[in-house]
Amino acid sequence: MYKDRSDECYARSSACMHPYSSTATTRLTPPACVNRLPFPAKVAPSIAEFKFNSKRLKMLSKDKVVPDRATGIVYWMSRDQRVQDNWALLYAQGLALKAKLPLHVCFCLVPKFLDATIRHYDFLLRGLEEVAEECKQRSIEFHLLLGRAAEVLPEFVSKHDLGAVVTDFSPLREPRSWVKDVTEGLPKDVPFYQVDAHNIVPVWEASNKLEYAARTIRNKINNKLSEFLSGFPPVVRHPHSGKLRAQPVDWAEADALLKVDRTVGPVAWAKPGTTAGLAVLEGFCNKRLRLFSTKRNDPTIDALSNLSPWLHFGQISVQRCVLVVREHKTKYTESVNAFCEEVIVRRELADNFCFYNDKYDSIEGTNDWARITLNAHRKDKRQYIYSREELSEGLTHDELWNSAQLQLVKDGKMHGFLRMYWAKKILEWTDTPERALADAIYLNDRYSLDGRDPNGFVGCMWSICGIHDQGWRERDIFGKIRYMNYEGCKRKFNIAAFVSRWGGKKHKYVAKK
């Protein structure tokens, strides 16, 4: 069982500001590193003394008043699976403190979700163990509800006369449909709030439309960072309790109820949970950040943050990551700027694309020029055509591609530069653009720890369908979609070193009849 070491982890990190724990909603002396953060000069000791930016919030119900019969407030945790640095949980605690009511956290565990395997569910469940333990230490009741949210959450709220529900935000179709169904199922007089706790600038504040590229959204986001890139007050020990107490979670039973593929197992390098994620952040700042600006596109050098699994599951906050990394801006200016471009602008561009385009995983979701050029080259002769199974097992003629695929299968991640090459070769080696996109998304979602994420969908759509890009010199199969090849990779990094590490081999191509 997880032992709470969050105070210890933060205290020993010179680069971290700890959302310091509290035994009551009283003022505490924060660690000295709080004062070194660029935003803001002061952070309140609890949400009760912090001015919450209402632009982070959307009202999903007509009623805004907590009914008098209420016995508690609920945070429905979904995308953002952490206690600290979580605007949605902070808002829920603020409501509970104001109403002097108990605070409950509910997570609705579905037995199967898209192409998620036990690799993903293990990371999720072990992270939730840490959440449950931290909630317990802060007198917050954590409930693991088994089933679809629409089937279990409204009933839970009604049965226990809970007075308001707060949830976090995802731009993807399935989570948005869950929110819609819960909205319809909740008692009409129970307020329902949604808080974008995943993005620094809430997706609806960053832009009110589908953006064409990073250059069209960059200034919109950067101009609002001074408003939204603040420090966090801590989630404190909750002073109000009631009759409804959470039952201890049987994590083994929860695992046994899953109906997922168990052949794709957990990976050794990525330990789930907030504490582990913050340790990775600390390691990035101390060891790899100095290399990020110049070496991040070299798959043979350890220069990346490696934070994507924890960010995907919401086990750490991107806002916390930015605040911490920015402490090093004087020393590593270009690296910090490059990191912020990727983790703020590019990530929020991905959420923008999925939020304003419900065809975010389809050829129909791309720009007209890209659809036209892909259709024009639909029947171009392919030198190689591989099945999904051959791609999955890394059985192509290209040892670099095979090594990248083996990294994905074995480690649950792929270097960012090679993700582009990997997806573009799938377009080149499959018989239609539609199949290429479907195979790329399937393989990413099946093996990558950060699968089923706006970044993953947008990465595949950029590589295969040209979104957030422009037309390039026309060529066979690709049309005007940006092209990448083996020789280009050879000029950028030591292919032999990467292949040696991951063991990809050249396989003789057998033409399909």
C-alpha cells in the first residue's frame, strides 16, 4: 500500500513548491521555495482564502444553489486523478467549506474503455490507491464506484442527499457523453459544475473556435498566462464530517472486475502515482532540462521530460510542471522556453482540436487541402503493404521503424521525434489513408501509456492527415502531406545506436497477393 511521502518528496526537492499538508484550515508557514516561484508572490493557505478564477468553471445545471437538505459535496474525479494542484477538487472543497459540509471524491471505474489494456488500468488503479490514501489523511471520503458514471453517480448522489457535484474536463467524445448523461440523471436541484483542471488556460478561454495551427493559438494562450498561471492553495484536511463514510477499497477485487486485455502488461520504468510523477519532474529539472533545447529530437539521448504518462492520467498537474521548470529559466532559458511551448501551447492546441472538432480521429476531420490530396493519391502504388499484426510485431523491412515499435510495445512510450516518422510510414505502408489512421491510433492506444489522449489523436492526425501543418511538395502516396524518410533520420541521429538498444531487425518483405 502507498505510504504518503508527498511532504518528504517536495521538501527534498529544491525545484518543487509543496502544496503543504494541513491538519486544519489554519494558516501554515509554507516551504521557502514557494517564494521563489514566478507566479504568484503569495499563495493562500486554503481555497477558502483564495480567489478562485470563475473562468475555469462552467455551470452544467440550471440550479446554482446547494439545497438545504444537502449532506455533502462531491468531486467526480475523472481525467485529473490527483489531490493536490487540482482546480476541480479545490473548487469542490471551497463549496464544502462554505456550506460546512463533508467532502466526497468519487471515481467511476468502467470495466473496459476503448483499447485500454491492463497496462493502462494498472497505472490508473495504482495511482488511485495513492489518491485514496491522501484523501483519507485529509478527512475526505474517497469512493470507488463500479460502473458507468451515468448508471452509478446520480443514484449515489440521490441516495445520500449530496448537494452539489463538481467534475473535471476532457474534450474527448466518450468523457463528454458521460458528463451529458450524468447531467440528465442528477436531481434537478443539485448544482453541477465542470472545471478545466487539466489545462493552464481553460480550453473555452484559450479560444472560442477551432484553431488552424500553433501560430494561431500561441499568442492567445501566452497573453492569458499571467491570469491563469498561478500557484495553488493546498487541499487541506477537511474539518466537516458526516454519517456517510467511504468503505475501504478492495483494489484486488476492482482489478478482477476488469474486462481488458492482460497480454499488454505494466512497464517497469514508470511507477504510477503523484509522488512518482513529481520525482520524474525533479529528475528532469536536475538532469535532463539542460539538454532539452538542443537534444530533444535525438532518440539516443535522454533529454525528454518523460512526464506524459503522469500528465495523461492527471496524476500530476501541467501547471505545477511549468511553475517548477520556470524556476530554471535564468540558467536554461532556451530549454525552458522549448518545454513551455510543447507542454502549454502544443498540448492546449491538441485539446482545442478535439474540443471543437468531434471528428478528431477521422480523415473527415482534417482540412480540405489534405483530404483532397490524400484522395488524389489514394490509388498510388505502394511498394510495401503491411497488416496491423505485422506492424504491431515490428515485422517490416525497416529496422528503425521496427525498433521504435518495439520501444512502444516494451516500454509503453516512443520518442517524440520517432512518433512522427512511425506514423508517416504507416501511411506509406497501408493501402488507404483511413486504414493508416486507424492502425496508428490503435497501436498508440493499445501500447502507449499516454494513449487515448488528445495529444495522441493530434499526433496521428498531424502525421497522416496534415492538421496544424501546411501543404508540401507533392509526391506519391503522401500527396502534399509532409514527408519523412530513413535518410532524414540518419542525418539527425545515430540510427545504429537506437536500433542496437531496442533490437529491431530488418525483415524480408513478402508481397501480398
